[in-house]
Amino acid sequence: MKRRVVITGMGVVSPLGNDVETYWNNLKNGRSGIRKIERFDTTGLATTIAGLVEDFNPEDFIDKKEARKMDVFVQYAVGAAYQAMKQAGLEITEENATRIGVYIGSGIGGIGTLCEQYDVLKEKGPRRVSPFFVPMIIGDMASGQVSILLGARGPNSSPISACATGTNSIGDAFKIIERGAADAMLCGGAEAAVYPLTIAGFNSAKAMATIYNDSPEISSRPFDKDRDGFVLSEGAGVLLLEELEHAKQRGAQILAEVVGYGMSGDAYHLTAPAPEGEGGARAMKHALDDAGIQPEQVAYVNAHGTATMGDVLETQAIKSVYGEHAYKLAVSSTKSMTGHMLGAAGAIEAIACVEAMRHSILPPTINLDNPDEGCDLDYVPNQAREANIDYCMSNSFGFGGHNASIVLKKYTE
């Protein structure tokens, strides 16, 4: 019999707030976290806006000396992980340490440190490059540092699957617990990629929004005919998953249950989704099959919804999986408010799903004024609304043709 896996803690660092409550309140109220970039000179960049984390202090969680050894994406992950552990009330001891693992990924890793240290190399020479340079930039350091700080000695890894990373992290951690290799797993994603080099690269690929620089709040427009690309964002989302009996025995508050996980590869193109969203559809179907439920049981889908060409393809994929029920589903993109957090997106969106089920509120897709001709589902336009949600799905699709979907369930005994 499969072991049941539940969520007992969550943590958030985001442009909409640096804790779950603030993040959720801003989501349900349809507030945008997109603003003008002022932390560096944006002259020459086609995009001058982003989803920016504000008022985050790593020293709220770790001492200054340790923080200096971490890239910002790792600091974000540490902050979110500590929040999740605090909410869950789980203490790691010598007795349970080997049964508690960490699985936190990043799509890009420490690109800020890379850019900074390359400048040091050019201007001051190789002897001045930081001895912490390599461990600061590699993508596994969110998992590595969190496990070291907390003393978690169970399964430890760090998936890198571009924008599917956060969802893959949750799904993989779910399976680790389900098969009995751990009793609890911290999982999710972290990203801190708002830098000139990254923006320039995405601009060259014609992937990012460029026409709303003077109106940041309306720049992220999933499913809208006037969308012109995604808005880059940053932050972290971390969830604590536990085996059900493990959580119950210690009297933990159970927030939701993870019941299904699917993944697939497009094998089609480096950046473009497969025609008709075929790969994404397979990931969704696998997740439903893994959950052992019918499509009609799902009430809400948190879409990948990046405000790119992929919006129409994801809509087609949802229709192919859900059939006529697709028109009864609520589908929204919270990226309309957060922007696209790349490797952290799936984690932050899974947290939105949990809160949606707990509070019976569907988060909206803001800035949806004129739906694209190929986008004809219920995207919960512009205002949240009440709805009972027993099952929901969260989708993440990444460059390289990576597709991941998870199914979450309102917890019942």
C-alpha cells in the first residue's frame, strides 16, 4: 500500500511578500509585485521591470558571516526553509536526521555571483576571486546549505529542469517519501536571476515583455491577446512534505495532501513547447493517473501561464486532458501577479494551490482584459472568487522540453 504524503509547512520569499500569509493575501486581492528595476542601471535593456523581492534580510535566519558565503538564491531558499520548518513544528534530532531530506532546485543558480566574480577577475586578477565562488554559484547549494544548517541527513539532491524545477522538486520528494526512503522532505525551488546579463539574454530570445516598462503592474498578461512575453521574477518557495502517520503521531497541522505527479519530455525544441501542448498534456495525464482520480474531480488548475506563445498551447493541452470538463474548470495564472520565478515558480504556485484549497478561494489572473482567440477557458479574470476545491493541479513547463504536473488534495482523514 502506498504511503500517503501530506504538507505540514510552507515558506515564501517573493515579490508579493516574504511569508505565506502576506503572499496569499496579495494574491487573492489581485495585487501585482512587478515594479521598475532600480537596483542596477537598465540603460540599453529592452525590459526594465521585474518581480523584485523587497525587505528580505537573510540575517533574520542565519548569521551575517554565513550569509556572505551564499548567493542570493541560496539565502532565499534558507529563509523559506526556516519558515516551513517553523510552521510544521518539526525538530530534527540525532534520532530522525537520516529520515529527513532536502530537495530544493534552481533553474539558473548563482548567476549574480558569477557576474560579480567575473568582474573581479577582469579588474583585479585571479588572486582576488572569492574562494567561495564555486560553491556559491552551483545550483545544488540551496539543498546543500539548508541540509547543513538544519542537520537533515536524509536524501539530498537538487533537480535542474528550467521552469519545471520547483514542481519536479515537489514531485520527486513526494515519491521519495511514498516509497519509504524518507519520512519528511523539504522541497521546492529558489531563484535570484534579475541581473542585466539574464535580462539581455531573454530579450535576445524575444521571450520577455518589453512594451509595458512604464506600467509595470499591467505588464504580466497571461492569456491576454496583448501579452508580449513573460516578466522575470525572483524568490523561493519551500514546502515540508511528511508521511501521513509521521505527521499525525507528532500532532502536526496538515495543510493538504500530495496525491499525484507526472512528468514528460517534449523532445521537440530548446525553447518552444511541442505542438498543441502534447508534452504538457502527457504530464497532466500521468499526474491524474498517479492520483487515481478522474479529470472531472479536479476543480482548479494553476497554469504555467507565462504570457507567451505557450498560453495557447497549454490551453489546448488542458482541453485534450480534461475534455468537456475543461470548460467547467477554473484555470488561473498567478504569474500575472508574481511574474515568472523560473526554478522557484512551481513551488510558489503549489503553495498558492494549498492556500486556495484551505480558504476556498480561486486566485485570479489579473490583466486579462481581452483573451487571446485561442484562450477560451475560465481563467478567473481579474478578481478572485469563492469555490470549493477538493483537488487541484499545478503545471510547470521548462526550456528543454521539461514538463511537470502535480495533483494536490484537500486533506481528509
